[in-house]
Amino acid sequence: MSFEFDLNGFQSDLETTLERGREAFKGKYKEELNHLAGLSHAEIDAITPDATDLQKYDELITVVKEASRVNLEQAQLKQQIEQLGGTAVQIAGKVPALARLF
């Protein structure tokens, strides 16, 4: 069984993803996204000693991007972050505007 890479499909998916990212940075939570993006590796790493914090950081950014893009209400954003678990909530706590949700 051979797998053939679909470059056109990849490029189409990539363009869609990039456009969604641009929309997110223009949305409701753009300041929170900028603050999250500015966190240092050391700040994130201080939460847990393993790679879990980096995975949760990535998931948190994804959730906040989508929330920003669709202008999700704060209560719903809080719920989405809580569903990611305690590590994500701790990372969110490093962003003042997100910390106020908790």
C-alpha cells in the first residue's frame, strides 16, 4: 500500500489554517493571544517539569484562537479552557485578562 502526498490538498489546508489564524488575531481575544504568544519557554516550563505544559500551551493557544475568531463569550471560553485541564488553567493564569476569568 503506497501513500501519495497530495501537495495541492496540503496547500489548500494550509491556506485555510493561516486565514483562520489571521482572523483570530483580529478577533475578540487578540490581546490575550498576543500575551500568550509572548510567554517564555521558561515561564511555561515552570508549571510542570515534563512536556505536558508545552502540549497544553499549544492546545490553549488553539482554543483562544478559535474563541477569538468566532467571538466566543467569556464564560464559554473559560469552560473550554477548564476542559483542557489544570495545566492549561495555570498557563492561562499567566495572562492577566485570562486569569480574570478564573
